[in-house]
Amino acid sequence: MYDDKITEDLAKHYKEVLSQIGEDPEREGLVRTPERMAKAMQYLTHGYDINPDELINQAIFHEEYSEMVIVKDIDVYSMCEHHMLPFFGKAHVAYIPDGKIVGLSKVPRVVDAYSRRLQVQERLTIEIRDCIQRTLNPKGVAVVIECSHMCMQMRGVQKQNSVTTTSAFTGLFMNNDATRKEFINLVQAKLH
């Protein structure tokens, strides 16, 4: 899973970072930290190696179902591209099929593929929406993401209870208030 050359190169840089912040990278607890950091960064950004369109295209099925399909409470873990600190929360994704559906597990996989890159939440929301719209060509797509950002909670403004919500819509979700309202109500409902 990890590229040995990348791990070695990153570890050298992380060792230097440890030195620059005043730590002793040869201290017992830190000796292997540069390598662990290098592997962690590769894992946290492995979305660059995934083509989300291909994920969906592997599991498209022709069905006449034409009602809303929602996958909600999808765990999101990403890294803020501005501070390289995590942000995490939930994504809620819906689409209204137009003759094609996708295997349900592919929706969270698309969320992961885009979130495991350096991101801003706004772009992440749009990338998920556009991928589903592009590959399935449904009657509409809705994406809402709610996340806590460590760059706001641990540093800067230090607002520990703040949550950022972003949304992006196409088709019926954008042009039909009743459809959008149904989506929001279903996302907020505790049906399980």
C-alpha cells in the first residue's frame, strides 16, 4: 500500500520538521515517527490514486426506479489544504435516477475518493455532486456535508463547537422546492 521511495523521501522531510520545531528526532519516542508520518500522509491522501468515475461505472445498473435514493451519514475524513489539519463529519448524498442506478456502496466510495485528498469542504461537496451527475446522468443530485474543522477548533479562532455545512444541487433538487425539502427532511429524520 505504501510506496517505499515516497515513504523514505517524506520521512526525511518529517525528520527535519521535528528538528525545526525543537524536538530531538533521535529521542526514543520519535525515532520511527518520521516513517509513521510518511505512511500516514500517503494513506490520508490516497484519493489521488482513485478515479471516482471508474468506481461508479463499475456498478451501474439499468432500472426504472425513479424516486429519490439517499445515502446519508457517510463518514468524511479529509485534510484542509490550507493548514494540513483534519476536518471530519458526515456527507448526505441523494440522486433521482433516470433509468440508471448505482451500487449503493459506490456512493460512499466516491465520497472517500474525493475526501482523501487535500481539500476545502466547498470543493469536496461540488466534486461529489458533479461525479454522480456526470456518470449517472440522473434527474438531479443533492449533496450536503457537515464537518468540524481542526483548523478552526485547535488554532486560529478556536471555536470548538463550530460545524460547517455545505450543499450542492443539480436538476430537480435545484429547480423544485418540494424535492429539495423532501431531501432535507429525510436527511434530518432518524428513520433507523
